[in-house]
Amino acid sequence: PAIIVDDQKFPLGMIKTMVPGGNIVEHVQTIRNIIARDDDVLICTYPKSGTHWIWEIVSMLRKGKAEYDTKIKETAMLEFISKDQIEALESPRNLNTHFPLRMLPKDLLDKKRKIIHVMRNPKDATVSMYHHFKAMRIGPEGSVYSGTFSEYLSVFISRELQVKGGWHNYVTDFEKFAKENPDYPILNLYFEDIKQDPKREITKVAKFLDVPYTEELITAVAERCEFENLKKANQEIKDDYITRNIAHDGRQFMYRKGTVGDWKNWFTVEQNELFDESFERWMSGSELKFKFSL
Ligand code: A3P
């Protein structure tokens, strides 16, 4: 099948203008030079892989209380805040980013600050991303992405315009890094595993963070972070200025469906075959195992 790439409709150019100062190259360089604190934790994800979810889990575990933060995770997101804002954050900082490994703050890596990396099967991540672009009024005159799912998928598969250098490069870079640096504290998690057995995965996070925890705390965190509850908290408790300012029709695009396998409602048989072919090629040489349904 033909690959259709329509630059006009693709909103990456718009995203570049969202960094503080409006210059992405400068911003990345500045962020690369931030100074690590002893208790920094860095959450790394390819977009739409469960960043909000894990950020809330990490915040609760580090507080030792299953209480929602009134802030949204973007207040600690390397893409959206300036160096001064990062320095002004209270400790412990639960930093988060979609920047690929090579763009991460050097001092944090040199000082081996803990990294939690969450991965999601790329079919669901793609569908989620499509809806994200359809919901964000960041195009000219407040427009949203005007392409169809089919067009968006072609762009994803073609790799040429993948968000921040490509899904498979993103995840396999972390895989390689963990192999080459066996003593680096990095926890790799899968969205699908958290969905399937939240308490087991939250316990893994608590152990990795080395925080005191009880069975009650894990149960409470799992319950509070369950999709509908977190979505409701985002509406009722959090100051979600992003959704308020850029969501089309007031859509809660950060909390859309929260399931595994929604891609089946979007991919045609032909698109699925094409995707599988690409997936096999991208992941040859990788030992990562993804679940596309539960
Ligand atoms: P969907 O669009 O498939 O629903 P990120 O936070 O990295 O942007 O990822 C967003 C995706 O995670 C969205 O996927 C969102 O609904 C889902 N998500 C957010 N919180 C969740 C939760 N508590 N449980 C399951 N999925 C969640």
C-alpha cells in the first residue's frame, strides 16, 4: 500500500512551538544541563504509554499516601517547563519526559538517578496519539489535526515523521542502555502489565523506589489510580490547565479510554498486516515482548 505523508496536516511543527522559549533545540540543550538532586526520579515514556498513570503512582508511593496531587504531571515535565522552574520544584522531584535517552539530563545519568521506563504496545499507543492530536487545538487558529486515522497511521509506519525519532528507537535505546549498564537503576514496565495486575506492578515500583509500603498502601494506590478514578480526580481535583486551554470540545484527552486492545477498533486487516511487518523489522534483535491484547 502507498504511504501517504501529508506534512500540512501533521502537527509536529505545532508541538515544537510549545516548549518554553519556543526554540526546541535550545530548550533541549538547557535541560540536558540541569543539575541532579540526590532524590530525583525520572519517568521516561514514549508518548501515550501511560505517563500520567505512572506519575501519579510514583507521587503517591513517594508521599506514602494514596492522595492525588493537585498538580498535573506537566508541572514536572522536562518538555514544558524551564530550567528555572525545574530548579524551583520541591524535592523529591518526580521528573517526567518523552525525550529519548540521548536527550536526557546528563547529570542525572552520570549520577545514576533512578529511571522508570514505561512501554506500551505501539498499536494502542498510535491510536491514543491520533486521538491526542484530534483533541489538541494547537494548529493554526486553534485547529486540531485534520488527517484521518489512516493517514496518521501511514505517517507512524513510514517512520519519517515519528514523534521524537520513532517508537522503536525510543524503546530499544532503553533496552540497549539497560543491557550495557547493568548496574544502572532502571525499571522497565509495561502498560499492559499495570493494567492486568496493578498491585503487582505498583509493588515493583515501591521496591524499586525503596520506599516503605504496606499492603494497604498498595491496594489504595491501585484503587485511586484506576482509570475512572484518576480521570475523575483530574477533572475535580487537579488544576489541569493544559486540557482547559487546548482541548477541543473539552475532551479529556489525557484520560480517554485506558484499555488494552482499542487498536482493533481502528486498524483494518490490511493496516494490521502492514504494521505487523514493520513491527517485526523494527524489533528484530530486541528481546522486548509486547502484549497487544489481554
Ligand atoms: P488511551 O488514549 O488509549 O485511552 P500518557 O499519559 O502517556 O499520555 O498516556 C495516555 C494514555 O494512558 C491514554 O490512553 C489514557 O487513557 C491512558 N491512561 C491514563 N491513565 C490511565 C489509567 N489509570 N489506567 C489505564 N490507562 C490510563
